[in-house]
Amino acid sequence: MSGVVHLPGPQFRGPDLKELVSATAFGDQDAFGRLYDAVAGPVLGLVRRVLRDPAQSEEVAQEVMLEVWRTAARYRPERGEVMAWVLTMAHRRAVDRVRAAQAATDREQRVAAQSHVPPYDEVAEQVEGRLEREQVRRCLRGLTELQREAVLLAYFRGFSYREVADMLQTPLGTVKTRMRDGLIRLRDCLGVGS
């Protein structure tokens, strides 16, 4: 006896996919089950290579197999092998999923960029700030020299009344009076409290 083993042919041959698709087209669930067993592995492998996400890959592979069940009657043997037909569907579905995910990401980024509203209108605030500063400058120009210097030193530079009096070489009482009078004039000029 030689070392070569001869296997009987037909019983070890894989299922005829064309026959299974044809029977599936007529609603044969057993034929579809056998077709599923024959092509589901390659479908999942192809989809997983495109998507790289196991959960999404399984979902898309199931969608492909459902599409095979629904569209089995559209298969045309003269256009190619069953496996090529099924894998073409699988590749198309996987690419569509990638495109849909990218489109969703792009949409979310556009919405996020468009919905970014500053907490306030920066331009309006800048203009308002400039106008207020100009009005304060104008009102300060309406004070006497001693009032203006005392107010600027005390309120804008943070010096105490005593320090202001020393800097201006003016008695403390005079500085307090001039500051009080100057603040009243500023208040009236700025319209504060009216």
C-alpha cells in the first residue's frame, strides 16, 4: 500500500454556492443557512479589515447577510461567482459605514464650531469700554487741577488720602475736600445715580 490517501470526491466538496443562492431566492431557509455558514466568515473578515472595529464589523456583516437573503433573486451567475458577489456587497457596506461615520464626525464638528457663541458680544463690549473711558477722561478734564490729581492718585493709583496729601504737598483736610468735590462733579458728569 502506498502512502497516498484517496478521498472520495463529492462528499468532501464544499456546497455549490450558486445552487444555495438560487434556493435562497425561493425562500429556502435551510439553503440560506448553509450559504450563511459558507460565506459569513469571509464577509466578517473583509468588513473587519475595512472598519477595524469588531462590534461594528459584526453589525455590518449581519446587514450584508440580510441583504444576501433579500436580494438572492438578483444574483446573476454570468456576472461572476457567488463569493465575489457577496464580498462586493460586504465591501460596499463597510465603506458606506466608514463614510457615514466620517460624515457624522464632520457634521458634529461643524455644529460645534457654529454653536460656539461667545458669552458676550466682544465687539460691543470693547466699543462700550472705549466710550466709557472717553467719557471719564472728558469728565476728569472738567475738574480743577488739584481735584484731578487727587482723584487719579487715590482712585486710579491706589494711594491713601495721607499719601496723596504728602505727594501734592497739600494739607490732608484740603485734599479730602477737593476729592469730595471732584467726585461729586464726576458723578454728575457721568450721570451716575441719576
